[in-house]
Amino acid sequence: MVNAHADLFHLDIMDGVFVPNISYGFPVVEAIASKAEKPLDVHLMIVQPEKYIDRFAKAGASMLSFHLNATDEPEQALMRIRETGMKAGLVINPDIPVENLFPFLHLCDYVLLMSVFAGFGGQKFIEDTYGRIRTLKAEIDRLGLPVPIEVDGGVSPANAGALVEAGAEILVAGSAVFKADDPAQVIAAMKV
Ligand code: ZN
């Protein structure tokens, strides 16, 4: 995949509590970090993400995001992520209004909009996502903040162009890439 022109490796961390599935933990992240030649973008789907910030920094993450409703102290967690030198991101599922992110945008290096519900691969892209991106992008621009919008879930060459047009800057593709006969070609198709 190093030759496949992906800009980042997006790793989904699931704890079996915040989402029903369990994915993998620190040894796997460390092993990927030791081989990956691209930055690791780690997406936490775990409760109390603030407990693990330092360990993910040590494991080699460059970007660390957590769900807004997974913690009572989002400000402190965002600030701590930045203190470790990682980029700090805040995530919301499709049923949470994008306006809930507005009070925290000044503490974010990026924001992640789920375009499916976090926790399972292979779900169908939710079409409301375009409007959510536009609303969020308008507020980010109004505040004059350099905060890119990342979109995760059901992203493929079929919707990548429209997502970028709506204001997304980072696209996460799982099934579209990993289930393709030619993953590199799918990534290339999404980047034009
Ligand atoms: Zn993710």
C-alpha cells in the first residue's frame, strides 16, 4: 500500500463498549507504525478516550480523533492530544447535529464526519452527509479556522468528487479499497 498513493493510514480502534465490535490495540498500532511510511490517522471509537492519548502518541499515531459523546471532557482531551504533538480531531456519528461541533472547532486540527454509523465496515453511504459537510464548512470558514473536514464511511470513487466539492478534504475509504481487485487504482480514481 506504500506505493498506492494513499496519504494517510486510517486505523479504527473499537473497544466493544462505545461500539459493539472490538478491533485491535496497541501492539497492532505499533507494528503498523514501524512499517508505515505514511502518517497514522487513528480514529478512536472507545469510551473515555482521554485515558489513552499518551499511549497512542507513543504507539506512533500522528493524528488522533475521538467521538464527541465518548467523553465528558472534550476540551481537555483535544488540548492533551495537541500537547503530545499529534493532530487533534473530533468525530460525530450521522445522528448528531454538526452544530454540536461548533464550540470545539478552535481546539481541533481536523473534524471527522461519519457518513455511516461508527463500528461496522461495509455500510451504505448516508446522503445527508453532503449537507452536513456544507454546514460545517461554512462555520469553519466563518471562523477563519484551518480545520479540514474528514469523511469516513461508504466512501468510494462514486462519491469522492461530490464530497470534495461539498468541502471535504480528507476521505477515508475502507471497503472500496480493500475489496477492490486493484486497490491502488481505486485510490488514484478518488484523488483526481
Ligand atoms: Zn474510521
